Amino acid sequence: MTMPNFSYVRPKSLKETFSHLSAGNARIHAGGTDLLGCLRDGVFTAEKVVSISQLDELKRVERLKDGSIRIGALATVAELTNHELVKEGYPALAQAALEVASPQLRNQGTIGGNLCQKPRCWYYRGEFHCTRKGGTRCFAMAGENQYHCILGGRGCYIVHPSDIAPALVAYGASVEIAGAGETRKIPVEKLFVLPEQGITKETILEPGEVLTAVLLPPAEEGFHSSYRKVRARGSWDFALAGVALALHFHEGRVAGARIVLSGAAPIPWRCPDSEKIITGQSLDDDIIARAAAAAMRQARPMQHNEYKIELFKGLIAEELAAYKRS
Ligand SMILES: Cc1cc2nc3c(=O)[nH]c(=O)nc-3n(C[C@H](O)[C@H](O)[C@H](O)COP(=O)(O)OP(=O)(O)OC[C@H]3O[C@@H](n4cnc5c(N)ncnc54)[C@H](O)[C@@H]3O)c2cc1C
């Protein structure tokens, strides 16, 4: 496919950005690593591409007075891997960022773009008029579905492509969304949309809105976090399965837990039953095995992706075992 024609603007302020976005079929360009591929492959169209790269206010990573961390939407994925504030307080986020793509893509891709990227389903990205593109058929259902979801699919079986999103959900992070009207703040967990809530959308962002920042709550004592990803090849690949853990320990017991999966569902997938099983407990083999099994209880695999169930159980169990009572 060849790149279609579009006009390209680089506004100097958010206000100017909103006015460009409100006119016709306009798309935001941050690092362009996902957007340009989508345009070239005809996944969607744009009459105008609005680059936000001149908006310095979206580039800052800073600690706020209340101890929380504000990461501007244009912070690059590479910055997240080595920024002191991230590495010190939010290791799962730094680890997740390091798992993203390749060094070149991490240098160019931004946190905002990573959260708003389009899914990687080969039917959606290919020349198939699938349900996510407004068609009537999900081609993965009877097709090559080895990389598709086992949880949360209905009418569309994508997996959410971001490694960063599950880590943010595990931390209880929020995003700031600005539009021509008021700015709103919502938990990252509520940013993403399941197919049954809107099959052609990935996020709740309305046309013309810009994700301006990610906000991480203050890191607390006794808090431990990690992100681990399994992929089909050694590097530069999306998750077959991944797990972000954020565990709060008090006197050797789990006082609070968030377990969030990547590669499992169309959105970063929380495991509330597993979280309940480990909360209040000190971790041993039995509790860990029960928690890992509970995470997969609702799984509905397709013809070629049943392997993911055991993969996730093993991955969750191994990650929790790092915190086992000795
Ligand atoms: C070969 C390859 C491998 C990859 N592997 C991984 C991987 O393993 N793990 C992973 O997590 N990701 C992976 N990615 C995805 C990559 O991380 C994203 O492409 C990148 O983070 C997107 O950032 P960007 O700034 O380039 O976004 P862009 O391409 O500029 O934008 C992406 C989308 O988000 C929208 N957008 C961008 N910024 C905003 C904003 N601030 N507000 C609202 N909408 C916005 C754009 O309109 C566009 O639709 C891979 C990508 C490629 C090409």
C-alpha cells in the first residue's frame, strides 16, 4: 500500500491543536510509529494529521507536591525505562517500557501513543472488513487465532497491544484528558473499551480529545511491583502473555493486590478473584496455585489459543512465588 495524501500541521498550543482536531477527519500524531503504519495500510483514513510534537508542556516528567508523578503524554517510552522517578518508585512501569518493541521504537514512541495505539490483529491490520472496522464478521473466530484473546472477547477477539497499560492499571494510575471543553481525569482502568461496550473503539476518548498526561499515585512503603512478558521470539514482539503485579505487604501478609494481564483480553485484564484469594494471606504454594487458577476460570479459548491458559497460570504462579513466605 502507498501512503495516502493528507495535510500536516504542527500547532504550537493545545488550544490550536483542538481547533485543528475539530475540523473534519483529523488524527493526532505523537511519535507516529503506529499512526503512520495504520494510514499506509489503510486501517483508517485522515484528511489532516495534527502533530503534537511541539507541545513542550506534554513532555515533562515531574513529581507533584502530593508525591504523585505526572508523566506528560509525549514522554518517550525510552525515557520511562531510565527516568530516576520511574525506576525508583515504579519498577513495573520501567520494566514494561523496556519490553516495548525495539530501541528505535522506544526512542520515538510516546506513552500517550502507546496507550492509544491500535490493535495488532492481522485481520484488522490486513484487508479484511472485520467487526472492528464496521463489518459483520470477526475473521479470527474461524481463522488464525493463536495470538487472540481468551478473556473478554465478544464479536472481536483482539488482545490489547500495550505492555505499559497493565503496569499503569496495577499502580492505579490515572490519565488526564483534555478537549475543547473541560479537562477530565479518569483511572487508566476505565480508559479502555471492551468490544461489547463499543466494538470499533479502543478507548473512551472522544474525537478531538487529547490524552495529555499520566498520573501515578505516590509510591508507598511496603509496596512491590513487577512486569513480566512472554513472547514468541526473543525481542521485538508483542506479548503472548504478560502479568503486572502491584502488591502491598504488611507484616508478611498481602494487604492489597492488583494483578493485571497483557496478551489475554481486548483490554488490560484485572484478576479480581485472584487478588481476593491472596489478600490477607502470606503467600505459599497452595494460595499461589489457587490464585493462578482463578485468573483463568472465565477463559474461553478458541481453536488455536488454548495454550495461553497454562501459560498464564504458570506465569502468574512464578511471579507470585517471588514473594513466597520463606
Ligand atoms: C514493530 C512494532 C513493534 C511494537 N512492539 C510493541 C510491544 O512489544 N509492546 C508495546 O506496548 N507496544 C509495541 N509497539 C507499539 C509502540 O509502542 C507504539 O507504536 C508507540 O508507543 C506509539 O507511540 P507514538 O507516539 O509513536 O504514537 P502514534 O503513532 O503517534 O499514535 C498512535 C495512536 O495514538 C493516537 N495518539 C497518540 N498520542 C495521543 C495523545 N496524546 N492523545 C490522544 N491520542 C493519541 C494517534 O492518533 C494514533 O491513533 C510496537 C510498534 C511497532 C511498530
